[in-house]
Amino acid sequence: MLTDAELEIMQVVWDRGKATVRDVYETLNERRKVAYTTVLTMMKLLEHKGFLSRDDSERTHVYKPRRQRQRVVTAMVDDFIERVFQGASRPLLMHLIEDNDLSPEEIEQLAEAARRKRK
């Protein structure tokens, strides 16, 4: 799984399609103070973990995602449900519906998704 910082880096690379360390550093640095060397180290780690691939053909290394965003997010949500709700998704859905300020449109979208699932 990804740490919060790793996920933040992956979000930048997924959004861009490909990115250099400088691209990611500048994007993250707009949000919060971060060291260039930290971003470099983390991107190398993400490459080692199989989340990024690096193109060495140019002077500046260009990183691309090796795993699709949706697959990574699905795995992270499944892991969360397993750890927090012992694998049951109903308590998570009930929490989202009852304890969050969902709009009527969002509630209807959830209901529609549930109806489609039953078919």
C-alpha cells in the first residue's frame, strides 16, 4: 500500500500522465513546503515498489505510472474496509450516508448504484 506522501506523489503523476522529479516537487511545493531530495527519494522508492517506471533516455528522468489509479484506489479501499470494518462494506456505507453531509443528489446516486448492483 501507499503512504499518504506516496499517494500524493502518485496523484500528481497520474494527473500529468508523466512527470519529472522537478514537476512533482513544484506541484507539491505549491501546497506545502517539501524538499526536492525528499521527492526524489520517494519517487525512487515508488519505482522500486513498482508504482512508477523511469525513462532514462533523456537527460532528465521522466516517471510514468505503472499501475492504474483506479486499481490502486480500489486496493486501498479494500484494505481499509478489511482493517477497519473486518471486510464488511455495509458499515462503511452507513457511516458515509449517516455521518456525512451528502446532498440529495449524492444520496440518489448511491441508491441508483445499489439498484444497479442488485440486477
